[in-house]
Amino acid sequence: MKRYKWGILAPGRIAEKFAEGLKLLPNAELWAVGSRDLSRATDFAGRHGFVRAYGCYGELAADSDLDVVYIASPHSHHHEHTMLCLGHGKHVICEKAFALNLREVDEMIAEARSRGLLLMEALWPPFQPSYREADAIISSGRLGKVLSIAGRFGFNSPYSAEARTYNLALGGGSLLDIGIYPVMDILRYMGIPDDISAVASFAPTGADDSLLAVLGYADGRRATAYSSFIDEAGVGTTFILEKGRIILERSRPGGQLLTVEADGKEPAVSSFNPPASGFAPEAAEVMKCLDAGAAESSMIPLSFSHDLMQLLDRIRIAAGIIYPGRD
Ligand SMILES: NC(=O)c1ccc[n+]([C@@H]2O[C@H](COP(=O)([O-])OP(=O)(O)OC[C@H]3O[C@@H](n4cnc5c(N)ncnc54)[C@H](OP(=O)(O)O)[C@@H]3O)[C@@H](O)[C@H]2O)c1
């Protein structure tokens, strides 16, 4: 079994969970952590058992023993940090949103392809057991075609102008942070929409604190995506199919619930409680690709990340969401 030396760039909140996931994987070696501050890197490395700690991202990227880097900085910096790591010959899995706009995403993809390095967007729901089961039912076709999807992701994030969620300079805003999930579901199962209507409400910083998008298809189908940092709407997706409905509830803290309502049958409800570190399957997928010599994952292909950012750009424009200097 080949073991891969992992690095973590930006040891913030989500990096804590990803590190827990890595610990579950026998082929993952917790190798190095890079922070803007050496004491933060040293603290994180010590708590999780990483071997090396760096007080600057460039030193992490230049570590010649490192195989693959997980990028967990704010999305405003994903393009810069991905290009840095690819430039040093490292494979990369980068948190969502992949970048701030399509131009940045396309540059990242082109750089990875030109260097023959793996690049993957860290979209974790498709790796979760409840999602995989829903995916298997939809893909089997036994409930027919997907006619409509209603997805929501909402929680209360107290306002602070400096918080990553509200600070435009850090890519703040509900669409890119959490609205990306219902939009991802719609893109996966209904494809690229023909028309888009979207409305957002804005925090004093100019970040969208809530957003509702209606995506329309030429054949008359509709889908809706809702995101909010204001209300506790929870996390869930309802798929309406020709012969039934599938409801995925992923709200914290109650675990995940999958309800399948096939026409004429009693609803079947399954509950899933993935381990706290539900991020392990994502990291496992990266190493599976590397074992196979693949430069991208068939679970989250780069073409999907391209289409997703293109769709997010269109929704942003429709809703009037602007990242100054980044459009
Ligand atoms: N997959 C998921 O479920 C999930 C969940 C939450 C967040 N995320 C994504 O993960 C990324 C990080 O989110 P998070 O909640 O972990 O954020 P966070 O706790 O604020 O951590 C981000 C880290 O980025 C580094 N950083 C680099 N430049 C920075 C800057 N200019 N300002 C602030 N921090 C900067 C900081 O680490 P150092 O200064 O120590 O280097 C900071 O700790 C976001 O893109 C977010 O969308 C994904």
C-alpha cells in the first residue's frame, strides 16, 4: 500500500475536521501544516500528530517530501493557494467554493492539467452515505426523471463585519459559502439551467446574507436554491421525480435522514450517523485517484467544478452580488 504525505494549508475550523478524517485512513501520513503564523501551525501539528510545521504557506508548498495538500483558507484565497501548491508540484484538494469566479477556476484547472497533477474541489456531500444512497436511487431510474429540486442551507451566523462569512475581502456571502450545496444538487441531477432568477438580501458589508434562486429549464422544469446566514432553515434537499420523492435532511445536530416516497408505497426512512470526521471519504478518494494515476476524480470531475462556478457566477450576477476587483 502506497502511503501519501499530506499537508494542510490554513489550519482553521474545517481543517480540524479534515485532520480527524485523515487519521482514519491507513494510507494517509499526517506530514505538514502551514499557517501564516508558526505558533498556530505548531499547535495544530502537535494536537493532530503532523510531523512538520511551517509559519508560511510557501514553505509548506516547497516541502519536497510532501505529496498532497488540503487547502482550507477562505475562498478569496483558494486560487492563489492552489496555484502556489501546484506550482511546487503538489497534488491539491481545495475547499469549496473552489474560487471566486470562473476565470480563477479555469486557471486552476489549466495549471493542474498542464502539470499532470491531481486537483479536486472538496465538495463533501456526494461522499456521505445518505447522499450516495439517494444518488443510487436517482441514477437507477426506478423513480423516473428528476422533475424538480428544492434545496436549502440556512443557519444563524451572528453578524460581524470581520467574520469570514460576512467579509467580502474573504469571499463572504451565503451563496458561495452554503448556497453552493443546493446549487450543486441541482446541477448534478437537472443539469445546466436555461434561465435564472435570483434575489439576495445584503449585510452592511455588502455580502449576501440570504439568497433565493429559481433555475428554469426550457422544458418547463424548475428548481430552487435557498441559502441564509439569518434563519435556521436547516440543510435539506427535496427531489421530485416522476414516480416519487426523495428527501435528504442533513441538518446538524440530528444526523442525516433519507426519506424515499415511491408512488403508492409507504415512505421508507433511513437514518445515517456518519463518524464525526465525515471528511475521510473525500481524502480517500484523492488517494484512490493517485493510486490509479488519475489526475481528477470521477466523483467530482473538474468539468463539474467548472460548470458549478459558471452557474454560481450567473446566479451572482442575477442577484447583484459583487466581489470588488474580482469579477
Ligand atoms: N466542507 C465543509 O463542510 C466546509 C465547512 C466549513 C468551511 N468550509 C470551507 O473551508 C474554508 C475555510 O473555512 P473555515 O470555516 O475553516 O474558516 P476559518 O476557521 O476562518 O479558517 C480559515 C483559515 O485560513 C487562514 N487564512 C489565510 N488567509 C486568511 C485571511 N486573509 N483571513 C483569515 N484567515 C486566513 C487562517 O489560517 P492561518 O492564518 O493559521 O494560516 C484561518 O484559520 C472556506 O473556503 C469554507 O467555505 C468547508
